[in-house]
Amino acid sequence: NVGTVPRQTGRVENAREWVSQLNMWYNEQLDSYCADPHSGGQERGIRAADALMDYGVPGGNDGRTVVYCSFLQDGNSAQLSEPLIDYLKKSEVTSVACGHVPHGDCPNVIVSQGVRVLTADTSYSCMGHVSSWGKDNRGAAAAAISFNPSGTHVDVNGVLADGCTEYCYSLCDPSLPATEQGADCDQYVGKQLADGRWVKAKLVNTGSNESQYLLVVGKGFVLTPSYASAEELSKSVWVE
């Protein structure tokens, strides 16, 4: 879906121009609906703003949509493809934030070759959980992600679905080597170990004197957790 705009041929080669054209198309669709919301009735293909509604459903726009996109392979995070990395770097984009991809009970981070992806869909974090208003499948999970204006520095914090375990960490410009990043910048979250596990979060208040990290490997909507200290991770073998 990279660089594609509905009902246009070819690919927009600059990410910033792509965003601009997508927003322009969105506004055109919305304006047409507001001008005559009953045009075409309810028939798909001819109803007002049909293309916009199609863009926001699974498989819409022939699967080329930024609403339904995934950086997972069968539930496990995947390294970003070389063409995607090249496309983003040429547009001087180092961070991508997206949703609509359930993955456990805290934000998911992927760092590949100087590009970072963050998702924060915790809607399946506690399947079957019942709140005061009904079944919500989320439990007590809550997350906050804050970007600085340039998008290079990110603060992430929250609580897992158990309502007790907290996490907190900061991520700096992924295009910079670790030696050039600040002391408050985490070096492990978003990276993959050679055994397939990903470092998902830095935990706090664990009762240990060392920093503890949550690691996961995914299969479908099921994540298998494990834990490691910063010292253990410093000796680990990573996917480059």
C-alpha cells in the first residue's frame, strides 16, 4: 500500500507528498458526501463517498490502505522490508505510528535499520474481560505514547492488563547509533533476538534491582512472554 492513493495509478514516491495526496482525496470524498449524502442510495460502488467507506474496511481498496495494514507475520512482529525502509529514508521519515493491529497489552515497537514502527492497539489484551458497561476484551491495559514535534523522541508508559505491572521507557532517533543517543534512551525495546523473540517493553516496579524487560513471540493473537534483565540482553545475539 506504500505510496498508493485510491483511484490513482502509479505510486507517489515521496512519503510526505503521499500523505498530502491521501488527505486531499479524503477531503474530496467527505465533501462529496456532505454535498449530497443520499446520492446513489446505499448501493456499494455508487453511493456517496463509497471509496472512502471502502478504504476503511478489511480488504478495502484492494488491500492497499493505511487503515488496515500490519507489520506482523502470523502474530509475530516482522523485520521491515528493504523497499519500505528505502522509501521512508528517502523521504526522511524515521518513525511510523499506526493502529488497528492488536498485539498484546502494551505498545508494539519494531526497529529495523534506522526506521521505527509503533503500534498501540491493546483491544485484545484480555479476551472476555467484562467491565461495568459490558465485555471489552481490554482489561485494565492502558498506554500513552508521546512524540516530540520532530517525531524522533518518543516517551512510552502505561500499565499491563493485570492492572499492576507498569512499563516506562524513552526511544530516541533510530537513525542514530547508540553511542550518539541520550542516556535516557532505551537500546533494547523494539529489537529482535536471534531466537525470534522481540523486546516489547521495559518494566518498572518489578522488585528487582536490575531493569527488567518483557519479551514476546507471537502466534495469531497469542503472545508467549518471557523476561530478561538489561545485563542478559547486553550479552544476547540480535537480528541485524
